Amino acid sequence: MISFTPADIDAIRLSAKVAVAATLVSLPFGFAAAYVMSYYSFRGKVLLEVLLNLPLTLPPVLIGYLLLLSLGKKGWLGQYLDAAGIRIIFTWYAAMIASAVVGFPLLVRSIRIGMESIDERLIQASRTLGARWYDTLFTVILPLSFRGVIAGSSLMFGRSLGEFGATIIVAGNIPGVTQTMPLAIYEYASSPGGERMALALCLVAIVLSLAVLFLHEFLGSRLGRRD
């Protein structure tokens, strides 16, 4: 019988908390980015697309280091946060930001696929009937791209749940404070005799990931039948 320590329970709880927070915070920005990339043409669009997808190709450790330089006390953003008494580095907020940055391209891509699959005639019809852009957005584009939103949110959550490289750089590995499941697994795996607990946490991570995937498939099938 495997008995989890309070630190292990905290790591599981924090992983779920970080993944949920990163997904919810990123969702409006991801939807806005997907909308702009799907329906607007402008100079620099290719450059913006490259920047949006850059976290997919950069090593997570590099992303964490860049965030550390930006959000640290002497960083271009961190100095203003420090002056305001706001501390990000080595808190769970840093873990959330790292997860959001790493998973953001997956969110945007999935929502874009949903938006670009919408029949353009439906959008043109709504505009012909006098709908303003925001009416078209909320009554046509959002409902018809909702499967992409669900898919992107699921991918974002799963990616955040397993984030390691960027998190350990910008948030550290502090038990009960910033230690997520991947960090706890790393600590157990690198300690003599910790293989059993590392495997137990791996099983918890697998169960959570499967639950997210099953929920994604269930919602996708329900939406598909409704369509």
C-alpha cells in the first residue's frame, strides 16, 4: 500500500491548480490570437505566427531562463513588480506563467483549426444581415469553434500538468510551495530508494491525464452529435 506524504499531496494539488489557472488565464488571450490570425491580414502576420509558435521549438529550460531574466528583481518587468511589492519568482504564480507560455501555442493552434473550419458563408450572411463584428463573434464564430476551444483547453491543461523544464528554472523546486508532480517525480527518481514513490506519482499523473482526455472525447462527441 502506497502512502503519500503531505508534500506529495501538495505536489498533486499544486499541479492541478497550476494547470487549471494557466488554462483559464491563457484562454481569452489564445482565443483573441486565434481570431486575429484567422480573420485578419496585415503586415507582420508571418512574424507574429512565428513568435506564437516559438515556444514549441525552444527548449523549456531556455523559456524558464528567459522568464527568470524578465521577472527577476532586475528584469525589465520584474523591477516594476518589485517596486510595487509583487513577487513572482519562486512562487506558484511563476509556475503558472511558465506553463501558460509553454502551452500557449497548442491552445492557439487548436482554436484556429476550429475557426478555420467554419463555413465562410455563415460569417458573410451574419454581416449581410447587419450584425456587428462582436455579434458575429459571439453568435457564429464562438459557438461553431467551441470544439476547438475544448480541444485547445485540454491540450493546454495536459501540457501544463507535465511542465518541468521552465518551471524548475523560474519557480524552483520548493516542497509545499512550488513543487509540482513532475518536480516531485524528479526528486524521488534522483534519490536512492525513491523509485517506488516516483512510480506512484507517475501513475497519478497518468490517471489525471487520462481523465482529461476522456473528458475531451466526451465533450467532443456530445458537441458533434449536437452539430
